[in-house]
Amino acid sequence: MAGHSKWANIQHRKGRQDEKRGKAWTRVIREIMVAARLGGGDPTANPRLRLAIEKAKAVNLPVDTVKRNIDKATGNLEGVSYEEIRYEGYGIGGAAVIVDCMTDNRVRTVAEVRHAFSKYGGNMGSEGSVAFQFKHCGQLVFAPGTSEDKVMEVALEAGADDVITDDDGAVEVLTAPLEFESVKATLEAAGLKPEVAEVTMRAENEIELSGEDAQRMQKLLDVLEDLDDVQDVYHNALIEE
């Protein structure tokens, strides 16, 4: 499983997220506020808010903090208003990169993202320049060794779009974004707990990077992810361990 392992890349990303619990709280709060502002403060009628609250539980964000920020977003309390912005660009070796941000200052955010790209070997692109290389979908990833047959049987019956076994043995279940919650619940009820479960931008084709190129790409991704206004960074690079 050495070298270009998608599973290793997924685990690395998950580990990076776990290291940044403080920032994870900030990101989840912003997601809660935007979801509530756009779709209302009732999670039962707002799928995006339900997912944001699940993320809040995963990072142990206090319940009263969740409620307070829903109230801010829906006008019951005074608070900051965030807007969503997506930037696209290219990393090392032409790897495609999407940077999703939430910000209260668009000018600051674009300057910081552009600076990160230019300083660390990438290039900012125009809107739509790389997004076509990704699919907006629900993704549930099971560790190598999980029964592909069982996952496939349960997932397809639950309404999943596809089940893929990667070269390294990890099993991926892909769903339409709106079917994600029900498919996840059905899999977990069958005793199949995914290591990663999220609505994401999944790369349709991947670029393998090794050696110095892999190190430079990882540095660019780390710098982008550390920017205060960045919520998520998606890319199509398979980075050698």
C-alpha cells in the first residue's frame, strides 16, 4: 500500500483536520450560520443545516454554541454575515484545486488565496477553470478490508449511485448530495461505519505526484487550508507518502 494510495491520502487529510480542532470549530460555526441563513433555522427542514450540526457534534462543539449561531444567522441575535466564495486554480504538475471560503471580507480573502497560490507554485484560475473535473456528491469511504459485497448490497439498495473499490482496497460509496444522509443511515444501521462521510467535490481524474513535486503540492495545500477564511480545499493530486 506504499506510494500513491488514495486511502493514505484520505487518512492524511483526516489527520490534518483532527489536528486543527480550534479551526474546525470556526469552520463549523460558519457553515452553521450560512446554512441557517439560506435554509432557515429548523434542522428538520434544512438538510444542509443537519449536516452542519453533525459536523459540530463530530468536533465536540457545545450545543449552546450551535444554537446561538443559528439564532444569529436567522436574525434572532446580532452577528457577522458571511458569504460563500469559491476559488479555482492549479497546483504543482497541473493538479486541479478548488478552495471554498466563507468570509465577511471578500477583498481580504481573494488576496490571501491568490498570494498562497503564487508563493507556493500554483496559479489562480478563473471561475469554472477546474470545477468541471470534480463531481459534487456524497462520499462514504470504508477502510481496506471491508466487505465490498456487503457494502454494495446495502448501499445500492439504499439508493447509492455507485460503489467503487480502490486499488488500495478502500471501498467508496457515492451518492447524490440529497441522498447522502439516508444512505449513510442505512449503512450504519447494517453495521457498516465509514471512516469518512461527507458531501464533497470528488475528483473525476487524479494526477500522481511524487518526490519534490509531492512535497511542494502538500505545502501549497497546507497553506491554503490554514487560511482563516478557507472552509474546504479539494484537489485531484494523489500525493506519494
